[in-house]
Amino acid sequence: MIAPVSVSSEPQKYHRIDHIAFAVHDLDAAIELFSAGLGFTLTARRRIQGSRTGMISAEMEYNGLKFVLCQGTEPESQVSQLIAHNGPGVAHIAFEVDDVHSTAAELRARGFEFDTTVIEGPGLQQVFSSRCSNSGACFEFIHRTTEEGFLEGNVQELFDQLERAGKY
């Protein structure tokens, strides 16, 4: 994913972690852990269907902390493949940035690769890095103007782009 490149400019400013996504074996059990165990509130559930595979997810929130829990619906699903190759756990960490396009361009110049193009929806822009083969880390860079949650169209476009690319 990353071939370190010496670039003299300062990197983009990351304002905060917007959310962390987890790949899980059992979505209902993960929701129970976050809600009953940790006191988080379930704010949304979603089902996404690609041309070959699908995903179910839940958004959990507590005092501004956001987690997205994801379960594949078939063994070939991206989430199922992620778990098969890396085990359950962190799927990606999302950093809030000022400008997704310039962040992606700057990071490409630094050696980052991306699994998606910039996904744009009303009030929400996102792009997802390739997974680092050394650490397993994958990053999302996100900018929100009006949207606080996640747009169905953006999630579907993410799933479709990853499915077409054979990425997880």
C-alpha cells in the first residue's frame, strides 16, 4: 500500500477520527456488545447488495464516538473475505479532512494507493485507501458538510467499487 516517498510539504490536517469500522462474524452479537455491554445506541441498520455479494451493517454511537459494524452475507462478500484474510476487527479508520480530493492527491504523491475513487453524495465525500500489507491498516478520508450519518448511495457506491476491483 505505501511506498514511503520523501515529500517536503506538510501532510493534510486530520481533524479527528470520524468513525471506526469493524468487520464482525455476527452482527447481532456485535450490536449486543456495543449496546448492552458498552452503552452505545444503535442509530441505523443497513443492507447493501452488490451484483454478487452483500453486507449488513449497524451504526453505533455514544457521546460522539461512532462505530460501524459490518458483516458479510456470503463467504465471497468483501467483509467475509477481509475476515478470512485478516480475522475480525478493524476494517478501516476514518479521518475527517477539509478536502477529500486534495488529501487523496497528496497521499498518492506520498506513495499511498486507493481502492476507490472519491465517492460523493449530498453533504458527504469519502475515499478509501488500499490495505497495507504490513499492518493491515486501511483508511477512509471523509469530509462532511451537512450529512452526519452515512448515505445509502455512498455506501452502495463503496461496495460496488470494491466488488468491481476485487478488494476487501
